[in-house]
Amino acid sequence: MLWLRFADADPSLLEAPVNVLRLSLHPQGLASKIVNLRQWRAHLLERLERQIALTADPQLGALRDE
């Protein structure tokens, strides 16, 4: 069951709207359960940087800085 994977995550990370990037990389989220965290983190941050470059969205910049 998918919800069991989130059972150990900090409840604040699961409040709507859930940000999957934050949930994936946060130390109290899923980061400790991701076997290839270094590669996954690099992939997500690369995509985030691309989105920031395309949109100049300040919320995405704040997410990156977080």
C-alpha cells in the first residue's frame, strides 16, 4: 500500500498541497528510504533548475533555496 510508505514522514510534509519534491528530499520525508538518493536528488534539482530558468517563478526559487 502506497500510504504505508509515507507513514514515517513528518505530518507537516503531508499537508495539502503535498509537494513531492519536498517530500522526497526532506530528511524527515522519504530521503532516508531512497536507495539512490544522490542520483535522485541530482535529477530532481536539475529539473527544478530548468523550471526556474524557464519560468522565473519565485516560489520555485524559494523551494530550491529550502
